[in-house]
Amino acid sequence: GGRGPVNIEEMAAAIRAGNRTALARGITLIESTRPDHQEQAQALLAVLLEKTGKAVRIGLSGAPGVGKSTFTEALGSYLTGQGLKIAVLAIDPSSARTGGSILGDKTRMEELARDPNAFIRPSPSSGTLGGVARRTREAMLLCEAAGFDVVLIETVGVGQSETAVADMVDMFVLLLSPGGGDELQGIKRGIMELADLVVVNKADGDLLPAAKRAAIEYKTALHLMRPKSQHWLPEVRLASALKGEGLAEIWDTVCRYEEIMKETGTLEAQRADQALAWMWNELREGMMETLRTHQGTKSRLKALEGEVAAGKTTPTAAARSLLALLLRD
Amino acid sequence: GGRGPVNIEEMAAAIRAGNRTALARGITLIESTRPDHQEQAQALLAVLLEKTGKAVRIGLSGAPGVGKSTFTEALGSYLTGQGLKIAVLAIDPSSARTGGSILGDKTRMEELARDPNAFIRPSPSSGTLGGVARRTREAMLLCEAAGFDVVLIETVGVGQSETAVADMVDMFVLLLSPGGGDELQGIKRGIMELADLVVVNKADGDLLPAAKRAAIEYKTALHLMRPKSQHWLPEVRLASALKGEGLAEIWDTVCRYEEIMKETGTLEAQRADQALAWMWNELREGMMETLRTHQGTKSRLKALEGEVAAGKTTPTAAARSLLALLLRD
């Protein structure tokens, strides 16, 4: 049984026509680890590549409990209400380990999931951060080819997944709660440095005064950091995802950012840099993978690792002998 | 003219006998970029490797103006006064660019430089951070083979050189001035996180009260961070390099640290991890270097970089075609 061979041209045409089943199947192809699927996925991307690049690419991060799903649903519904099409993807390299996953529980975005102008796809559920990031980035390209105006990529506020997301989007948004200074202690400084926009969520009811104070604190913290671009100083906005407040201002900020980045040529340069950095990552990982799996080096690598750890061979000598072995045949 | 071919066995014997000229020539061999020199350097290290590993390896960092040279000289003289032999190396990847260099100006450590039980070597003055770090690490091994009890590796308080140093020493010491909180703002949080010991220098005269206040602030900041080891909480000490005060307490702390790390097996594990990480770095860099210089891939790489930057090829497809090219022949 099973489906017949994939017709890449047909699938590409269906994706371009906005067919969601074709889009979902295309992403499944991208996520597959089967070599033949990977080849088909690359062929699909090659066909669609010239149709990509038109979406606003937004990254969204925040610690668990800050209300990321509620915020995404509120912003997504606001945008579809404005006649825009939004795709929501995710990067959560821990999902394979923990079983849980951001966006995995679709009921958390019930309303948006039913919206015909929204497309939600959970994080690829296996692989290294690098692998998960590659597949999400390629899924983003498919969403662009399918005509989505906005691609929002969620990630959890832990570890290095923020950097991976920041490296594939135009604008990185950090969602914080009204906890203020106390919370700031828990957020890695490096993650604050990635933010083009900080949104203080839960700015409603009892928490409104605290949210306002937190916004001032975050603004001060941001101003102590070196801005990522000479054309944009990171901004801080208040929002209540629960009540749907602050969304227009946030979207306005995103559009203003995108416009400035486009006008100054920064957006194009940033996307070119991101693509090149991605290529070098792929090269690096591909080479390391070859080293680990290549018949000629696999056993020698293991032996040399033991010698290096025991201080019987210098790391440099070990590396040289492995490279000679790999590149000879 | 020039020197005849290097006799590795003779040089190794002279280094083991503590001959400083031989040690300096060995390090020069390590620093050379000539392929034949590099091969000789690896041969020298292979001979000496079993005589390495006995020194206490200390990293020292601090912003310009904090008094690193004066502190190093004071600590070095204190240690030679205790009958110990100390080697001082440096990592400053900017020295090639700026012409200036830490330890380059030997007059800054006049007394220590004349001390027969001290050996001072400035930073390798060219190459990437990775290259400079490798050569310093290998110079450290030669110093150990030459019988030095302590190897202190200095670096400037900017960029990623701290991480490179922390990755090759047993203990990372951060030298700070009595500026306190104001200064803390300027220090990257990541660098504080590397510290096993913080020394507040210039704790003398007018500055003593400020130094004491700063020490409390730094202690608080350190306790907010996750400790690197379950066996050691980073400590804060006061010192006056100018007056030679606090050195005995600092050395006592270093010895206590080293003892705990040894007893718990942490030191051995840490050194093994460092060596393995170093080997993987060498592999990574060696492979990237091959990719850039290999006749079969050089021109194709350039063309593909252009296509990827222009969005005409996906990074994944470009990487795959380059890897196929490199590993085929």
C-alpha cells in the first residue's frame, strides 16, 4: 500500500495554488530522514525557491507560562481579521525527548487552527537543534511559496533555539511577563540582545501597573545593550493576549520595522547573510556527519578519541590523521 | 644561512632539562605556519606529551586598565619566592591587527622577566582566535614538559578569547577593579559565568572601601549564576598588586580549588573533555580549510556562495553539492 511516488511538479503547483494538504505533505517530505525523501524535498524547494521570500518572517520566544500560545492565537486572529494569511511554525528540539511539544497540542490554538487563513505546524519532533532548525527553515520557504503573508516561528525560552530562530527570521520578538526585574535575572542576557521587539504580555487587570513598570525596566535594559542594527532601536510594547489588546500597535511596529529594514537594504543583506551562514552550518554538519559515519574513519575516530581523552595523543595530531584518512579516498 | 634542520629528539631533551632557549625555539616552531615546521612541532609534542599535565593551569582575564600586568608580575614574583616555577603565556587575537599586544611590551613585567624561575611569552601575533588558541595551548604543554609548576594564560577582557582560555585551563580567574556595579554592567554576563575566582584588584588606599563594596556586589552576582561545578562555588578575593597584598590568600584559594578538583576526579574529566573539544575544533577547522583551499571545490564554493546569497539555491542543496565534490576524489 502507501502512496505512490511523489510527483514534484504536481506538488509544487498545488502548493503554489495554496492547497493546504499539498503544503502539509511537502513539509512532511522535508521532515523525513529517508534519503530519497530528502532528495525529493530538495527538488521541491528548487522548483519553488523563486516564489519564496515575500513573507514577513517573525520569530517569537518566551519562557513557559508567559502565554506564548495565547499570544500567537490572538495575533494570528488579528492578522487574519486584517485579511492576511499567517503560518505558524515552531522549533523545539526538546520535543523528541520530552514527548510534549510547543504547538503539538493543537487544542491550545483551537480558534486559529480552524481559521482558513491560518496554517499551524508543530515542531519537527526528532533530531538535533541544527536538523530541526533546517527543516523549520525549509518549511518556512514552502509556506512562503504557498502565499502566506506572515510566517511566525515560535520557540521556547531555553537554550540555543532562540539563536537558531533569530538566524532565520527578519524580526525577533521576545514575550515577557510583568514579573519585571526578577524575571530579567532569569533571562539570559544573550536572548535580550537578540530582541528587536519586547512584548510585555498579561498587561491587564491587576497586573497592568506591574506590566508598565516592567516595560520601563526592560527598556532600560535594552538601551544598555548594543543595538543589532544602526537603523532600529529595540522597542517595548504592552499587550494582553487574553483581552486581545495591544495587537494593532504590535503589528504596526512590525510593519514599521520591516519597512525600515527594506528601505535601508538591511533586510536583503540580512537574509543573504542568514542563507550563507546556514550553508556553512550545513557544510560543517555534513562534514562532521561524514566523519562519524564514513567507513574509513569511523573506527579510527573512536580509537583516537580515547587516546586524546587519555592525553596520549595531541588533539591536533589526532585531527590531522583523521583528515588525511578522510580526504585520501 | 639560517639554522640547520631541527633535531627533535635533542630539542625535546633540552626542553625537558629546563633549557629556556630550547623552550623558546620549540614554541617558535609551534607558532610557525610553515607546513614542515608544523610537522616538526607535532613530532616534538608527541615526544614530550607524556611529560605534560603536571602544572596548575590558570586563566586570567580582565578589562584594560584593571592592572593585569602588575597583578601577573606580583603573583609571579610571589610564586617564585615560594620556590615555584611559573610560565606566563597570552592569548590576544587582536595583536596582529593592532600591533600592540598584551605581554608584548616586556618592560611591563621587568622584574618577572629577569626572574630565572619565570618564563614570559607574548601572544602569537597572527591568525584567527582558533589558531592563536591552539598555539598557546601547545606552548602550555611545552612549558609543562619543561617543568613549570604553574602556567598562567592571560587574555584581554573582550570578545571570545575568554572562552578559548577557559577551555584550556583548570581555573579561570577574573580580575576586576573596585568600580563595582557600574563595571559589572560593562562585563558580559557570560564572562562572569566562566569565573572560578574573582579578584578585586587595587584594594588599597582610598579605593579599599570601594573594593570591599565591589567584592560584595560581585559575590551576589556570582551567586545568582549556576555554578560550573557542583564541587566549587566561585569565590571573591581582594588584592593590591601594587602593594603585593592578598597574594597568599589568592594562591591558597587556587591550591584549594586544584585539590578539590583532583580529589573529586573533576580535574581529570575536565582536561579530557577539553582535549576532546579541542580535537573536534581542529577537525572542524581543518575541514573548512580544506573546503576553502581544495582545488576541486574552491571555484564551485565561490559560485555557490553567490547563488545562495541571491536566493537562487537553497543552502542545503549548495552544501550537498559541495560535499559530494569534496569527498568524491
